[in-house]
Amino acid sequence: MKMLTNLDVDQKYTNQALEVLQVPQRFLSQKDYFVPTTLEKIDWHDYQLINQERKRVGLGEHGYPAHLPKSDEDIEKKLYAVNGFNGALSDKIPLNRSLPDIRHRLCEKRQYIASLPTVSVVVPFHNEHWSTLLRTAYSALLRAPDTLLKEVFLVDDASTKDFLKDKLDDYLAKNMPKVKVVRLKERSGLITARLAGAKVATGDVLVFLDSHTEANVNWLPPLLEPIALNYRTVTCPFIDVIAYDTFEYRAQDEGARGAFDWEFFYKRLPVLPKDEANMPEPFESPVMAGGLFAISRKFFWELGGYDPGLDIWGGEQYELSFKTQNK
């Protein structure tokens, strides 16, 4: 993921397990983490929402590429310079726009256990564009079961834009009461912002998202089921692409394993043949990209969270991946 180039980001929230470890029996008697009450499977799809979205028309709907008229060229260039992506176009696209269902075809019929943990979503941001930030929150809320998504925390890493202050608080209070803002007094970086959100979260599972993402159809249950079955599992979604210039939504690929080179740059490796043949089942990966993932809140703190000595961003995905493998 790149900075927008990072908005070249999005979620076809099919599940990709980072690491599945056996839970020692002594932990199973403890009640401070989620334990499913039933293994019965149900269909979690919101078919009413799916049918409503199929009927939508308009700019950017269904993830189609969009363009502005020449009369908006000046504001388009101005916001490009500020954000590194087409903020003017984003402002014209509905905050709750529809997306194409580009999951693996078998995902459409997949069922997940009925007893799933509650979720706190943590979204750190610094001077994020208004519409992309709100679209992140809207997509997470609208396409997640209300019974599972407990809260969303937008963690403001000392933004300087006025519209991210009282205006944002007022908008969320009126339109998205489950979404709260946590503000840091000074610029502290991505890791500190994530930790701040995790400290106030009360859900069984933490889901970390970047501030310019869009969650796709039925995104949450696939991430939660592996964690419900083994709380020491960390799950990562497939990450699709939102074009920085047209906001076209498209698939990146059908999954990859995470790795790194000798300079510690993150690399994507092909899925193993045995896992490719078993799609859309979760598969193991040595490391995760780090921007988007779900983890049991208990397990996150058992691992010690993030090292508070990590500044801004970079390397945190390796730290958490290595600790997960060694726990």
C-alpha cells in the first residue's frame, strides 16, 4: 500500500489468516476472552442492503470509475496537491456508495458460526480528507452486522485541518453515534494512535483500518470466525484497489502471502498451490502488511500491543507478526 497509493486501498473482506496457533487448555477455562456459545453456522449476509445497493445509480456507484467536468479542474488540482488523490471527485461521490461484489464466487454462499465476538474498529488519521474519512466509517458500519460492530474510534493524530475538529464531532454525533473521535494532544504517529484507540476499545476483537478504505459486502464475519475458534489467531483481509484519480474499485489479486526482503521492505508472495486449491478458506502467511487486520483484544495485550518506542510508522507489522508466531 502506498499513501494513495494508500488510497489504492480497499477491502474485499475475505479472510486471510496470519497464523493459527493451538490454544493451551489452561486458557480455555478463563472467561476474559470470547468463547462461542454455539458452532451452528448461519448466513450473515444483509440481503436487504445488497438488493438496495444493486439498484443504485450515480457518480462512483458500484465502484465504476468517475470523472469531474472541466469546470472543476481548478479545485481538482488544488485538492490533488493537498491529498495526493482526487479529493474533489471524492466529495462528489456518495459517502455510502455501493461497491461491486468481487469476492471469490464461493464466498456468496459461505456461512459462519452464529456466535461471533463483538468488534471495536480503530482508524488512526492525520489531516485525512473529509469525505474519504467518513466513507471509511460509513462502509464499516453499513456492511457489518449491528450486533457485532460495537464501536468505531477515529483516532486523530493532532490534525490541523479545522473541519476535523468540532465539525467532525458534530457530524458524527448526529449521523453515526457509534463512531467516536479520540484526539491526541500532539503528533505522535501511527503506532501511538493505534495504541490510543486500542486502550479505549471495549469490543472482544480489535479491527485496525486505514483512514481511506471501504469495507465490502459481509466483510466482518470472515475475519471474526477464525478468532472466535482460536483467540490467538490474527486475520487479515484481501486488499483491493481504489484508484487515486477515478475512485474505481477493483480487485488487486486473489490473495498473497506476506514476506520481506533483506532491507525489510514488505513483499507479496504467491499463495501456495495447496491454499489456492482450497480457496476461499483462510491460509497462513509469515507476516502481514499491517494496515488492515483483526486481532483479539486480549491477545493484542498479551503480546504487549505495539512497542511504544516505534515512531510514526514502519516495522510495526513485523513486530506483531513475529510476536504472534512465537506466542
